[in-house]
Amino acid sequence: METIAAFFASPNKLVIGQETVTQALQRFQKALENIIAQTSNGNVVIVLHGIIITLFTTNFNGKEPFQFWQKLELPMVIILP
């Protein structure tokens, strides 16, 4: 738990894996933009793991990432406009 908390608390520091929070979020957002650009009606369904769901959702709604991540349930659906 401490490692995940440190990961979310230090978005520009490499804590786990091969990319920082900032890098992971940028990579996902670029991929999502590419997918949306190829979709005629703009409706997209994405299946993700908890860390990317947390990064994207909390960036979108301003929530605190670690607290959000702790409350994730399996399975979980998040709908964003």
C-alpha cells in the first residue's frame, strides 16, 4: 500500500514500473484521443486496470488518486461525458 501511495503522491518520480504517473497518464490520454478520433459518434468503451482508471478519472474530476484507488471495486464501471 505504501508503494502505491508514494506512486500517486509523486507524479513525476519513477516509483514503480517503467513510467511515472505523468508519463502513464500522457500515454493513455494520447491513445484515447486516437481512438476517439477514429470513432464516428464519439462513444467509446475502454477496459483498463485500476491504476490507469484512477489516473484518468481523478485527473478528469479532481479527486485525490490514492483515496479513489482504495475505493475501486471489481468489477467497476465509470461513465464520463
